[in-house]
Amino acid sequence: MMANERTAAGSLRGWLLAAALVTFFAVVMGNVVRVSASGAVCADWPTCYGQAAWPQDTAAQLHMVHRLVSGAGALLALAAAVLAVRRGAARVVRGLAAAGAGVMLVQAGWGAWVALRPETEFLAGVHLGLALTALGALSAAALAAYRFHHDPQQADGLRFASPFARLTLAVLALVGVLMVSGAWVVSLDAGASCTGWPLCAGGLPTNGLGWLALAHRALTLVSGVGVSALVVRAWRGQRSQQVTLTAATAAFTLFAGQVLIGAVKVSRGFSPDLVGLHAASAAGVWAALALTAAAAGLAGRRSEDERSEASEPLQFRARLRDFFTLSKPLIVALLLVTTYAGMVMGARAIPGWEVTLWTLLGGALAAAGSSAINQYIDRDIDGSMQRTAKRPLPAQRLTPGEGLAYGVAANLISFFLLAGFVNLTAALLSLAGMVYYVLIYSLWLKRLTVQNIVIGGGAGAIPPLVGWAAVTGSLTFPALFLFAIIFLWTPPHFWALALVRRNDYARAGVPMMPVIRGEKSTRIQIFIYTLELVAVTLLMPLLNLTGSVFLISAAVLGLWLIGAAWRVLRVGGNKVAWKMYRYSSMYLMFIFVALVLDVLV
């Protein structure tokens, strides 16, 4: 590949990714409009009710947001396609970008035609099919641009030669038909002609609409089998293909999550939050499958390695142990203590066993998944550090694709469990913690600034907020103190470790404070942050947020931690710093246990 093609592919990634994301949200909003029966509200185009002013009723607002997002997606796709041609991108990137832009323009026109003719609302399924095709093309174009930017020597084109690659296309087509049929079922109200489950009122349908609804149910079952077969094949033969394995795993998890949310949605009377989540999950399944197919096609002959890879003997017990290690179980346990304390504090009592079970399970999966993705990102750093060199990824006991796929799946499962069995606020907070930890800390701050631990500490401070929201459905002022405790605890805890492992961090090029500012400055900062941490815990009883049990506990534990920090400041040395690291871990657990005991007593 020429150098200019590589540069073009790199610069196009942002445009293509933006176009794909906006198109994704357009599909989601279209599904929300369809399910909420808002499609027939605005019987004109491009205005609503013939007025340029923004409509006042919610149904019309949803319709207008869908139109605006679709229009933005079409413009972004067209701009990306023009740039791909003008800058001489690779042939496959140009072709996919042009296809995505062309289909987006066609589906926008089709949507306008349907809006102007309400009697043709059943053709909304074609509108959805066009949008899905555009989303798949744009997602594949973004992936191709990324691949050519990092591997300019690969073949220019898609090659579906292997059995796995052909399976991805079959499953993609099957799920596309499923989603279009679902749009027809909704727009034609076919579900009313096929009540009951799995058959229609215990038997076969009596009219065409009933058969459509029953066919959609059968397609759901067949699609589930297809997606399941795809993920099994991916884990057997595509472990070295990071994008393929991760996308296939995400597609399976999203499909299962969509089924779960669909069932919960019905039981809760089609609440708007679950309707939107169900729509987003459906679009996510399609996008993940499109990426799987594109990755398999771009891999070309490399995807044919699946037979040799599948034949490799796998030590399942050892692999399970490695996945467990990848989850950082000790950190998960510590975060669950803080989560449960947030639940007890929010409820001012012991919460029910069901909400406790689902909140802690969801929290454990979120923490485990985030840890796995963090280790995927840091596998080069971990390999150069003595403390982390034996972790599963740098030691090559697991492939990078396995670590990433496991992390993505764990986070998705966590989100669906929290959204389905707890509440959407807790699920979104947990998701925010994952994004904070993975994107803001792991990908950006950790390698950029000496303040990485200070700013990144917010990610570890979110679990008690999740616990609080799980029992209250919202966040109030006292919950912020739980956040502040962990936020202020994080720097002295990790800086103590950094003092011990200073040479490791220096060799790995991580700008930790002992490496950049020196040991003396780090010891001072440890002591200052410890004083601030203890002050916050003592402020809580003064504001009547806690009682005497916590006051006594915070004072005793605070003096203990301040003593350890004082020795780090005045004595120095790795032995003292290591004690501070261990004591701070125990301090965090004890202080949150004290919060629970204070509520109970």
C-alpha cells in the first residue's frame, strides 16, 4: 500500500466512526419511534404539523429527533465518502464508505416518503433494512480504515473464503431479516393476532398477520442458534483474531441481553427506558455482527487458520484460573464491600436479598470486566514489569483477543443484569465507571500525566454510588461522601505501591509520581492525602450523616493510617511503603464495614 493510502485511512477513521455512531443512534431512535407508536404523529416532512417550531408533545419530539439524527448521519457518511475518494483511500475503504453514504441517502428519502404517506407505514421495515445496511457498511469501512492504518501491507479487499467467514455473513443476514420482520410486526400490530407464547393462543394462527408474528418468533429462535454457533466457532478457532473474537462475543452477549430486556420490558408495561434499551441492544447486535463479518473478510487467508487453532489442546482448568486471575478477584471483593456499604447507607437498613444479589453480581462482573480490559490495554506495560509479568496476557497463557472479549462480555452482562433486575440509574453509573476506568484512565491518563492516579481515582469511587442508586433509584448529597472517601484514598494507596515498584514503572515508561517527582515529593503527597481522607471521614458525623459508631471507628482507623503515612514521610524505604500499601487496603475495607455497622446499630 502507498504511504498516502495509509495516511488517508488514518484520517478517515474519525469521520467513518462518527458516521457509524450517528447512524447507530438513528436506528435506535427509529426503533423507539416505531415501538412507541410515534411514527404516524408527524404526517408531513421535514416539518411536523407544518410548523418550523419545535413540537411540544413527546411523540412528535421523538420523531423530530430521529429525523435530525438520520440527517446528520447521512451528511457525515457523505462527507466521509467524499474524503475517502479525494484522499486516495484503499479501494475497500472507498467502496464501503460510498455504499454506506449512498444507502443512507436512499433510506432518508424512503423515510420521508413513508412519513408523507401514513397508509404505507408497513414499508417502515424497508426503511429499517436500509438503515441497517448503511450501519453495517460504515462500521466495516471504519474497521477497514483502522486496519490499513496499522497494517498497510494487508490485502486490499474482503475475502470470505473460510467457513467461519461465510458463517458470519449468514448470521448477519439472518439477524437483519429478524429485525426487519420485527419492524413489520410492530407497524402492522401483528402481535394482536398471535397472543400467547410460544404459539398463538395455544395453536396455529388464523390469519396472515398471525403467521407473520409466529414467523418472527421462529426467526428469533433460529437467529439465537446462529449467533450461538458463531460465538462457539469464534472461541474455538479465532482466538488470535482480536476484533473477530471480541465482536462475535459482543454480538452474542447483546443478543442474550436484548432477549432479557425484552422480557422485562413486557413485565413492566413497556417503560420508556427499557424500550429504548431494547432498541439500542438490537442495533448493537447488528453492528457487532457487521464488525465480525468485516473483520473475518479483511483477515482473508488468516481467517483460514481456524482449523489449526481449534485443534490446539486447551487446558480448561488452567484457562478458567487465568480468566479468574484476569478479573483481579481481590480488587473485586474490596469494591463489593464498598458497593454493599452504599446500599446499606442509602436504604438506612439491610436491603432485600434480591436487590443485593443482582447489584453485587452486576458490580462484580463490571469490576472483573474492567480489570480484564485494563490488562488488555496494559499488556505491553505489564510484560516489562516484574510485578505483573506473570499475568495471563503478558505471559501469553491467554491471547489478547480472549482478554478483550472476556472483558467486553463481562461489562455487557453486568449492564443488562443491573438494568433488568435493579434499575437503569445503577446500570448507567456502573457503565460510567467502566468507561472512566478504561477510556479516561487506562487509555489516556495512565501514560500521559503524573496525576494519573489522582484523576483516575474517580473510577474506583463509583461502586458505592451504584449501591446507593440500586436501593434509592437516585443519588443524594450523602452519597458524595462515599465517593470522596475512595477518591482521596486512591492516591496514597497506589503511590505507596509505586514507591516500592519505582524501577518497574520507570522501565515501563509510566509517569508515576516517584518516577517523575521523586520519592521525597511522593512521601509528602501521601501524607497530605491521608490527612484529607481522614478529615472527610470525621466530617461525616459532624454533619449528622453517621452516628457515634462510625465516629469512633473513623477516629481509630484514621490515627492508624496517619501513623503509617507519617512513617512513610519520616522514615522512608520500601518496607515502610509496603506496609502503607497493605494497611491502606485494610483501612478502606474497615471504614466501609464501620459505615454498615453504624447504620445497623
